Amino acid sequence: MADRILTSAEVPAYIAARATLRELIDPTTLTVAEVGDGNLNLVFVCADAAGRRLVLKQALPYVRLVGPEWPMTEQRAVREAAALRIHGALSEHVCGLLDFDPEGYVLALEDLSDHEVFRTRLNAGGAHEGVAERLAEYLADVAFGTSVHSLTEAEFRTRAAAAINPELCEITEDLVFTEPFLGAERNSVRPALDAPYAELRADRAWSAAAMAMKHTFLTTQETLLHGDLHTGSVFVRGDARDGDLSVRAFDPEFACYGPIGFDLGMLWANLLFAGARAAALGEQDRAEALFGTLATSWDGFTARLRGHWPGRRAPERYPDSYLDGRLPAILADAFGFAGCEAARRTVGLAKVSDLETLDDDRYAVVGAAMLRLSRTLLVDRATLTPARVAEAASALVVGGE
Ligand code: SR1
Ligand code: MG
């Protein structure tokens, strides 16, 4: 366990005692604000009198969302630091890691206070153009760069073993793959969704498909995943239409080796929530555009991966036809994972503000739509296309105002 759980008042002394941090910011003129609003950690934004800034993030020994009665390993900070380093070396769309204290489980991160959380922007109706596509580039760069197609087999296995993250993966296995489908005390279902949820719970094809996705998540080691790439794990600044968009993924504490389609699927489900919200608010064009990001990000992902492909190791063992054959399977996985995320963010423990902040009537429309979309994504995953998902999403929510 860390020697101490930091408070805002203790942060200056903590920084003063750590040489790397003293170089980056003046502890004697520091202002500190604790801004953590996620489910797990403490987050301190620090600024000195000269305007230098950084963020400290400390893993608590428990799940903040629930409290000390749900203990959680602080080793997740070690996995997060490693993922930030590895992903940051492969992509510009990753929050910078400035320092890591493995005894205190404290990460020092680039300050992105001039950015905003993508979900917050989406909920406020702000610009989304280009964000999903940049994230798809990030995922393709990581999918290639941490895979056996760019690492030796020995390095690949060593990296996969080093990234093992059983405690956090268990949260994902329980919350994303098991509880929404098989039932759990931690679920909460508003009365407005009782009927559509009961219909799904009786549908064995839906829950069997989710269990198949859980099995894929547990048994596939292809790439170093972010592990929790929802729209609340992405900072954005600026607007692609003005040429000044900045996109940075953060918070990869759920990182582990897993199936390539997982991060794409998590992201897509959250974009579908944002689109469904827009539709319910009567913003049909915006909804269609958000639904359309599944296609544009998939195209961007495949183009980027194909761009890396000529540089693969051992091309004689992996001909071009190998990638052609893998992509449809990655796409089907991504839809399946999106189906799990769509359900769990509607009825599971950890929900999304896109849905939760709607008024009751709109909540009922969007919640039911996301549950039905979950079924389509899971059960039909092998035959879907991004365009068909967009059509299905539109049919479920457009006109739902
Ligand atoms: C107890 S943690 C709940 C959720 O928050 C994280 O961001 C992950 O999405 C996790 O499933
Ligand atoms: Mg998080």
C-alpha cells in the first residue's frame, strides 16, 4: 500500500521531495485543486506562480465510485504508467507521462487543462468532427506497434506478460461482460427500461453472444489495449474544421493485452450513446454524423493498419492475404464489444451521463434504443457493417423526440 494517500495540502511537500517533479514545477508557489471525478482515483491539478502546470494522479487502494469496502490494487498505476509510455511512443494522441512514483502509485501527467473531456463536449453539443478518426489512428498504431507483427515473438510474450492486469480485467469481465447479461445486485434498471430489459434477459442469443465476447476478451492477446476507451477517457481541444484539433487518450489503467477490436468497440458504443442523445434532443443531422463516425473511424483504422503492414516483421509468414482475412474478424469483434458496452452503460453499475442526464421521456427512448442496439451489435456482429449499425441506430432513435 502507498505510504500515504495524498491530500491537496500535502501535494507541495510531495513534489518538493521528488527531484523529477521539482524540475518541472515550483513547489513553493503551488496551487493545487483535486478534480478527480472518475470512478477510481485522486487527481490533482497543480500550477506554480510561473504558470507551469502538471497533473498528479494517485491510485487509491479502493474503488472511489463505491468506497473502501471495494478494495482495489494500486498496481493499476504501474500498468497505467507502462501503457502511457508504450502508447505514447507509438502515437501522438496520448496524454504525456512526465514521471511515475511506483512506491506512492502516483503518475505525473501532462496538464491538459486547455482540453476538455470529449464526453463533456459531446453532451454540450460541441464539435466531434475528426475525433473518432484520430482515435482510430491511435488504435491502429498501437495495434500494429505492440503486436507480433512489429515485435519479436519473445518480446511480444514478455510484453504481454508484463501487462497482465487481472484485478482491473476482472472489473471489466464482471461489469462489461457478465452482470448486464446474467443479472447482478450492482445493476440498476430504471422502471422505464424494465420491459425492454426483461425482453433481452429472456433472449438467450443475446446473453450467449456476450459470453462469447467475454471469452474472446479473456483468451485473446493481440495488442496492448487501452482497456477503457470511452469518451470520458479522451481529452479534446479545438476543432478539426479550424485545423487545430488535439485529441489525447488518457486513463489506460485497464490496459492489458487483448483483442484488437475491444478498444474500437468501447469507443463505438460511446459514440452511439452520443448520437442517440443528439437524436433524442432533436438534432438529427448531428445524430447521423455521430452514427457515421463508426464507418469513418473503421475506414481510418484499416487504412492506417494497411499503411503499417509493409513494415511488418516476417512478411513471409504473414502474407497480405492474412491481414485481409483478419480485418473482418476484428470488425465483428468490435461490434460485439460495442454491444456489451451499450448494455452495461445502460443497466450496469457504471453508467454514462449522455443517457443519465436526459429527461425521463428521452431517457426511455434512448435507453430502450441502446438496449435493442446492444442485441443487434452482439447477435448480428458477424454480418454487420458500420453503415448498417448507423441505419439501425437511426431507426431506433431518430424521430424519438
Ligand atoms: C468500478 S470501475 C467502473 C468503471 O469505471 C471505469 O472507467 C471502467 O469503465 C469501469 O468499468
Ligand atoms: Mg477511467
